[in-house]
Amino acid sequence: MTKIKLLWADDEIDLLKPQLFFLEKKGYEVLQVTNGYDALEVLDEENDIECVFLDESMPGITGLETLEKIREKNKTVPIVMITKNEAEDLMEQAIGSQINDYLIKPVNPNQILLSLKRIIDNKRLVSEKTASAYQQEFRNIAMDINSGLNLEEWDNLNKRIIDWELRLDSSDNESMKGILEMQKKEANKSFSKFIDSNYEDWIRDQDGPTMSHNLFRNYLFPNLSEDKPNIVILFDNLRYDQWKIIEPIVNEQFRVLDEKTFYSILPTATQYSRNAIFAGMLPKDIQKHFPDKWLNDNEKGGKNQHEGFFLEKQIQRIVKKNIKSEYIKVRNINDARLLQDNIHNYLKNDLTVIVYNFIDMLSHARTEMEVLKELAADERGYRSLTKSWFINSPIWSALQVIAEKEISLFITTDHGTIRVNQPSKVIADRETSTNLRYKVGKNLRFKNGDVYEAKDPSAIGLPMPNLSSRFIFTKEDYFFLYPNNYTYYNNMYSDTFQHGGISLEEIICPFVKLESK
């Protein structure tokens, strides 16, 4: 086993033999120097030093001066400052220069060991504890997956799985990540059966979860503030785990008052779910009441061109009082900059609803661009890329500008997305829709076990392009492929993020109410 290499710089190094001997017995290799110049030279020559112990009072250049020179060259190597001086200004200077710990002489061996454990072993210890805790939880999750969960229990299980995903993201334990991934596959298999058994009843009887078409009626309109502006940001394609990864950033300026989940309708695709959200209606009812505003999959034209109109009609129908509202759609960087420049103007509205399309573009771009496949090679990378984008995004900059104002903020989405891996063959005619996770058309032939079939689309609230049209939705992480050029398209789309079907990731979505701090 390779020893962890340390560097200790102290002009009284000979007096530290007991401490050095103790560290060597614990498996550390300690390089010893008596001044700052030698410490800098060793760091130039050795690139595998994992921690530096630095005495503050040394001849030549002081510990603080040495510290500053080390940080000029190396921003990441952990440094522990050791001194006889407890002066507050000295501590502040050291801390300001990014030390990792601060010890007062005389130091005993256990102090040193504890410091090393905190600095070097912290990640490993956290990883080991997380893995151990997940091993204990594994059996509970496995039992729950197969216990016939209800709506509330599925919601809680999904949150538990995502919580473990986020905790294991910082772990180097690949075996635990692999086990959790397999467990999530099992959860999606069971969840797909749950949707298959209940979905039509929810649509017919309206006694199921809050879904896309009643989202604003149930969650938004009853919670609108009358004495301050309300801003809704709908991030297209924002999964629940992506919300949890940006939540700590948002929490810097805004306080979460309530966090709920809702179920995206099928298909979990923008054309259906987002139109349903803004209209407050199922797609078949949108087509019935606004036939000139609805386009089926096989019809040419933009499918989400009338959301502002739908929102206005829903407010008139449900809120039943005059409120000043505005709908804004951000589709590109120019729209984003315009939003950032005008954010203060939106505070004059009672309600401003902003649709922000970046997450959806990110998932599609990852399918097409090799560099993004490298950056978001897996779920962890996809979350990390989402976080990096959000920190530097115009929408976060805009929210920071108005954070000092009294506002009610709502963050939500229309549906999520899943990384697909299993191809499922389908045979269809040329009029059939092109989405990889659902198909609508006539004469569809497919593998029954992979899909949920709606023989009567109107029974699940969907329009029928033709009298014999059917909808089929892939379950779990399947995606549809035609027999022609099967291998080519399998290689192209396998391991890409898609939406439109049935999975925990696509269906269970966040709706969060916040206020400025």
C-alpha cells in the first residue's frame, strides 16, 4: 500500500521526533525541512505531497510568507499552520490565505492525526459511511419497491432514491453506485406497472395526484400573494434531482416555503404536458375548446405557440378576478439577456410566468454533440452540468438582482427526462410520430411488455388524429426503434436523455414555493 506523503517545515524539526515517529507508525511518509525556502523547493520537486505542516516562526521567510508563495503555485494542496502565537490577526491572515487547519504549539500526536483525518481522510471516511448507510437502507428500499406502493409512498420512495444518488455522487464507491442504479431500474419497472394500472382511472375520475392539467389550479393560484409580485419560472425538462442540485444555490437568496410534487401527464413531452399546464385542461379538451390552437404530432407547425393565450384564459376561468399577468418565453441567449435587462419591470405585474428552455436544449444537445456526452457521461455528470449552467445563467443573475425585493417565487417544470438504454422494436407507417419514447399512429406493432398502450386515447385525455389512432408509451428506460437501420440508430440513441414515456424521472416533477430572504 502506497504511503501518504507529508511535508513538515519547522526550524525546530529535531524537537518533533516523537510526532514524526508517531506519524510514520501510522503509515505516513514525512519529508522534513527546516525553512520555507526548502519547503518551496521540495514542493517543486515532489508532486504527490498530500498535506503540508508549516511552522509560522522560521528564519528566512516566515510561515505566512511561505504560505503565500505556496498558494501562488498550488491552490489545492492542504496546509496546516502551526504556531506558538495565538494572535487573532495572525489567525485571520492564515485563514485568509486558505489554510485547512490551525494548530497551537505544543502539538501532541493525536491532534496532528485528527487534523490529517479531517483533511485527507474526510472524503474517504464520508464515502465509507455513506456506502455503509446505503447498504443498510438497500433492503428497506428493495422491500418497498415490491410492496404495492400508493401515490404518497411512491413520492417518498423517489425522494429517497434521489437522496442516495446525490449522497453517492461524492463517493468513489462505484460498486454502490452500480447497485443503486440497478435498484432504480427495479423501481422504474414497478412504477411503470403502477402507472399502467392506475393512469386511466386518475384521468377519468380525477381522484389521482395533482397532474399537469390541474397544477396551477391546485398549487399556484391558491398560493398567489396579493401584496407582492408573484414570479413563476418553469424550466423545461427539469428533473426532481436537478432541482435538488440547484436548490442550495437558490437558497442563498430565497427561502423554500413549500415543496410539492406533481405528475406529468402522458406523453411526458412538452407539446402535451406544458400546454396542459397553461391551459388547465387535458389535451383533448384543449383541442375541443381551442381547435385553432392545437396541432397534432403529424401536423406541421410549432406545438407550443399559444401558452400565453392559454394562461390568460385559465386565469379568467379559475382565478375569476383581474390580475395583471405576463407570459415570457426564453428560447435563446438573446431572450435570456432581454429577461435579465427587464427583470425589474416584471415586478410591476401581479403574476409573471417565465418559461426557460435551457434544460431541454441541454438534453437534446447532449444527444448530438460529442463534447457534451463527455461532460455529462452519466447521471452525475448531467446533474453537475445543470449546476454549472445554473450558477452562470442569466436567469440566476436576474433572480439575484430582485432577491432584495419582496417577491413570491415559484419554480417548477413540465416533465423530466430519462437516460435510455434498452431498444424496443416498433413497426409503424409514415404518419406515425417520431418521438423515441412514445408513438401515436395507426397499425402499430410492438412488444407488449415494453409499453403502455392507450387503444382509446380519449380515455386518457388525448386527442385522436384519426379514428383508428393509438398511443403507445415506452416504460422504464426503453426507447423505440424501427427495424430499418436498427443497429445504426441504436448506437446513436442508446445512453441519451429522452422524454415522452413512463419513468420516475419523467413523471414525478417538483413544484416549489419560495420567498426572498
